[in-house]
Amino acid sequence: MNDHLSRQFDLELENIRTRILQMGGLVEKQILAAIEGFSTGNVEQMQEVIRADREVDGYELGIDEDCTLLIARRQPAARDLRLVMAISRIVTDLERCGDKAAKIANKSRKIHRAGGQRTPRLSDVQQVGHLAIQMLHGALDSLARMDAEAARKVIGEDKAIDAAFNAILRQLVTYMMEDPRTISEALDIIWIAKAIERVGDHATNIAENVIYIVSGVDVRHSSAAPAVRREP
Amino acid sequence: MVCVALAAGVLHGPSWGWAVVALGCVWALIRQTRALRDLTASLDSIAEHPLPEVSGVVGQLVVRLGRRLRHEGRLRSAVEGELRSFRVAMDAIPDGLVVIDGQHQIVWANRAAGAHLGIHLPGDQGTIIEQLVRTPGFAEYLSGSGDQPPFIFQPSAALPRTYSIRMIALGERERLLASADVTEARRVEAMRSAFVANVSHELRTPLTVVHGFLEHLSDHQAMTVEERQHFVRLMSDQTRRMLSLVDDLLTLSRLESDDVPASNETVDMAELLAQLLAEGRGLSEGRHRIEVRCDGPGLRGSLGELHSAFGNLVSNAVRYTPAGGAIQISWLVREGQGIFSVSDSGMGIAAEHLPRITERFYRVDRGRSRETGGTGLGLAIVKHILLRHQADLQIDSQVGTGSTFTARIPSWRLSPARQDQCDRDRAD
């Protein structure tokens, strides 16, 4: 990494990596804005999030195309090939995260348009949202630094988000049972919390792909089957 | 050697003499060659082997070389020392500094850059900066010309801090990025403009009401006495609100501009607490259960200011606790500090409001606090008065359970003599 990027091939590869990380930065901001919009009820902000999802989609198309071209033209091998393969997977995860941001914005717009909040669970959702953004940030950092250790740490954080999601769910169920008028809003909040929880899962996927790039070990579904070492 | 050769020449004939000379030359040549070889070898690994000790021309060479090397070593350690202290100075700078090359790869960064931008050397050296600083817009800023306004961004969701980044050209291709923490500056700026807007708004509302009534009065001359009285009462309520707002504003500005430290008169806490209790009960009109627990000494400070600060805390508790709730006012000594606290069983304050609640006009719920007659300046005044008494304000609150406002007063402001009076008061 420390040498100068002299070869054209290296430059192209780095360019793709920079672009996917930029896309990650945009997605991070989208999720943050969506969660902020949910807490503050700023409808303009939510509209902006929904609009900017097209930008994320644009990134996805561009990066996919670049990956295909790079494989076709340069026939990368070993770690370089793993990098390109992993990036084309990560791009999908990021695009999904972007969709989740738009979904959160959409649902919160609906909640706030419907009028006052009946369920006082705002700060919990915000908190778990920040956790998910932090996870995504950590996963992207590990991709930027090619740091498998940091990636493993990110994977470990997913448990906290799952636990927080379940806590929110239980709480909302209690509200719905106490007062059926809260059901429609509580359902929307569950959708939002679920979207946030999915962002955590996508961050985990990204981190797993980073481990795959660095060590050649596929750790996906590693609890189900022992990891197979496939060093080319 | 020459002597040995001459002696050999005289004794055994000239050919022996020449032979000795030749042998001597060969021997000297071998010695010098060997010395040169040793020298060459030791130059290859100059760190482990000292320079060989030899005589003759090569010996001279070795001595000079050694001198030169020592001199250069001293120079180098001086330069290294300077570089080290330069690095230390750079790391001590609160602004983040990053040098990037033409391909945006990180060449060097100081420590503050780690906190601001998440760049940590040596691991991140050579990484393209856009891969680490991914905030949308940053890449565009980097590819811009450099005379654009600074790039403002928030790096993390959990830690709401704002940084500004400026790009400065260094030579042909390299560029220096300087980041600064502008969180405070932006907050102060936002507060100042919000303050003006708030003051105007707070004064405008009652004025509008009064104005409306006055117009109504002049338009409708024929008005019953009851109607007229009702209007006058409402108007006087509004003017009272304006008055208390202006009073609070004046208090606040006096507290702020007053450089003289708070006076050191002795404050009888038992008396003050009794007064606070009476005021609290008056405000509550029997809707709350208010208790006082006095277990501490007297205080040295300004009676008027402390009365105003503590009174504000009590009246807040009364205002934000629903009827039937309990309020406890207590004064005691813990770990050498004087602790004045007001706990209530009120509605509580959500965690996100706590850091900002002492800001002027900051309101958790706009409509409700004006309804209860607050000016929005109470806690700001409390904070200022406590600051002038070197005390701090701590707020613990849970939504739905209640809040506790605690003023912690430093030990040197406590006067030990008044304990007994306090006990007597408790017995009442």
C-alpha cells in the first residue's frame, strides 16, 4: 500500500475502491439524515433522503460496470481478484443500505404527517440507529485500511443491535396492547427499527467481505459450516 | 627496513640488499591492502564494526574518515532531535494537519488529524484520503481550486462535533489540509442569533395580546363593566409577563457583566430554606407535598443571588410537577461539599435535552412552559449565579419519574457555625 501507485492497473483498482468508499460515505449520511428526520420530524430532510437514493443507485451502476470492465480487461488474480469480487458484493450491500435509508425517511414522513407522536420511543430508535451507522462506518474503515482485525470487531457489534431491536419490539408490543390507537404508528416504527437492524446486517456482510479480501477466508455463514480456506 | 637492506647489502652483497628491499615492499603492500580490505568491510557494516586500527597512509585515511563520521553522526542526531521536537510540536497543535500528494495519498499527518479526520499514522500513510474521509462533498472540495470556503463536516453520528477543513497548496502537487474544531464557534453563533430571535418573540407575544385588546377597547366603546374588567385583567397578566421577562434579562446581563466576585456575606441556610418553602407553598397553592430537609451549615455568598438561584429551582419544580406530586428541598454536606438539591416527582426531562436545558430560552416543550409562566431564562440565571459562587449544577432526570437539580458548593464557602440552627428548623 505504501508504494506509489505507479501501475495503471493499481490506479484503476484504487479508483474503484475510492468510489465504493465514497458511496459508503453517502449511504452513511443518508441513514443519519433519515434517522434525524425521524426524530425531528423535518419533512424536507426526509424528502431529500428519498431523492438522493437515486445518487446511491447511480454509484452502484457505475461501480458494477467498472468491476466488470476491470475483470475483462486486466484478468486480475489472487488478492486483486478477491478485491474486485468482494467490491461487487459490497456494492449490493451498500445499495440495500441506501434503500433502507429511503425507507426510514418514507415511514417517518408518514408518521409525522399523520400528526402527533403517541409512542414515546424516539430516543431508543435514534440510539440504535447511531449504533448501526457506527457499525457501517467501522466496516468501511476496515475496507479502507484492509484491516481484518477491525472487520472482526464490527461483526461482533451486530449482537448489540439485534438486542436493541428486540427491546424496541417488546416495548412497542406493550404499547400496542395498552392502547390500540398506537398500532398503526407502532407498526411504522417497527418497520423503521427493522430497517436499521438490516443496516447492521449489511455492515456485517461488508466486514465479512473485507476479511475475505485480506485473508482469502470466506467467513460468511461460518457458524453453520467450517470456513474453507481458498487461497488461490 | 632501509637499514636492514643496507646491512644485508654490505654483508652479503648488493643482490641480497635488493632482495630485502623487494621483500619489504611486498610485505608493506600486503599490509596496506589488507588494511584497505578491512576498512572496506567495516564500511559495509559501519554500525556493528568499529573502524580498523592500522598504521601508515591507510591509517591516516581511517583516522580522517572516523573524524568525519563522528562529525556527521553528531549532525544527524542534532537534525533527528530537531525533527523529533518538530513532530512533538506538530502533535501538540490542536488543529489537524495532513499532507497529501498529487494522487491524494496521505504523506504525513499530526495527532489531531486522528481525532478530527480519523487518520492515524503510520498505518494510514499512503492511503488515499477520500477512502478515509468519505463525507459526501469532500472529494469535490479536494478536486477544487483551493480558494473555496472551508469544507464543513461532521465525522460521526454518535459524537456531534463539527470540523472545518481548509486546503492549502504546498509546492507543485502536494497539499496541506488543515482541520479545526468549530463546534463551539458554531454553537455560540447559533445561540446568539437564536437569543435575539427568542427575545423578540417572547416580547412580541404579550405585546400582540395587549395590542389586540386595546384595539378592541377603542372600537367597542359600549362594553359592560365585567367585560372591561376581564380585558384589563388579561392585559395586566401579559404586562406582568413582559416585566418578569425584562427583569430576568436584566438580571442575566448584570450577572454576566459583573466582574466583581460574589460577595461573602454569611447566609443563614435555615432561614433561606424556610423562605423557599414558604414561597414554594405559595406558588403550589396546596397542589404539591413540599418537604424541606436541612442538614448543613450556613453559606458564604451573596444572599440575594443564592435566593434567586435556589428559588428558581424550587419554582421550576412546582411548575413542572403535576398536582399531587412531591417536592423535596434538601441542604446537606457530602464529601466536604455543600449540596443543595431540589427533587420532584414531575414529568422529567428526556436525556437529549439535558445538555442544553440551561441555555437561554431553551425549552423542552414550547407551549407548555409558557403556559406555566416561565420566561425561559430561569435555569440560565441559576447557572450564572452558581458559576459566580464557584459551584456547579448537576441535573439528573428520568422521563416520567422526576428530576433532581443539584447545586454543589465548594467547601470553602461553607461556614461551620450554623449547624444547630438548622437542626432546630428540622424539628419544627
